[in-house]
Amino acid sequence: MQTAFLVTGAMFLTIGIATSVGGDVALWGSFVTVGIVFLTLGLVLDDEDGPDDDTTGPDEPI
């Protein structure tokens, strides 16, 4: 899920930057804003498939 947010955010941000050259401010501003929101969500959300943060020690007694 995190990757989907990052990819979507990057696409919207790229479109916003590309249209800022000659486009309407409301158009490219909206794309940039949505891109930043999606990138922020992608960076804030934890990756559920990542390693466990188990700091209690080994599972089996030594």
C-alpha cells in the first residue's frame, strides 16, 4: 500500500511540475498539492511487509 501511495504521488507531482510551465495555476497547483499529499501518506504509513520490530529478545530460551 505504501508503494502505491508513493507511485501515485510521484505521478501527480510530475504532471503538476510539467504543466506549471504553461498551464493555469489552479490546474498545476492542484496536481502538485495532490502529489504532495500522496507522497506524505506513502512516507508516513508503515510498510506491513517489513521486518518485525521485536526488541524483546530471542523467541526461544537460551
